[in-house]
Amino acid sequence: MASRSSFRATLEYGSDLIHDFCCLSCSEDNKNSEAQHYCQDCAQCYCDVCLQLHNKLHKRHTVLGRKDVDKWSADTVLAGPLVRCEKHAGKILELECVDHRQLCCHVCVSIDHK
């Protein structure tokens, strides 16, 4: 039988469900939460909880809900956290360094992979 703590961890970190859109903030904390909102200014997806925090910091950003999902930026939504550069925040890994066998953003290529 599952213990209370394992049940709480399942609720906190989510299950192995695959969502159409994942919350970026939650995924950076290794949590699995479905995004219900997209901020056009940040170009990021957020769940209901993370959106509340976002809105406290960024009151004038334009946030779209699921009813406007067709207006969400496909580039950013599809890129998600898995293909973003760890060294250069917000940059997408879109190039490959053949010598180092590594995916790179355009900043990495110009600095580290000449």
C-alpha cells in the first residue's frame, strides 16, 4: 500500500502523463504539470500555480489561455526546456558542432565552437 509521503510526492511531482504543453517552471523543478497558459512576452508556458507567480512579477505581460492555443508561438512551445541552451538563457539549441558532437546555440558556436 502506498504511504502518505509517496502519495504526496506523486501529487507534487506529477505522474508520468504526457501533456500537450508542459509548464516550463515546473519542468525546471522536475515536476510534470500541464500548462494552461502562454505568456507572449516571456514566450513560455505556465500552469495555473506558476502563472500566479508570473503575474505578480509581470503585470503587463500578455497571457493567453487554452482557448487561444492557436495563437501560442509554435517555435517556443515545441522547443520547450529540452532544447534550450544551459549556458545562454533563452537561446535554442539549433546547431551541431561536428567536432565536439554537441548541440549548440548560435552564441555557443561563435564563442566555443569555431
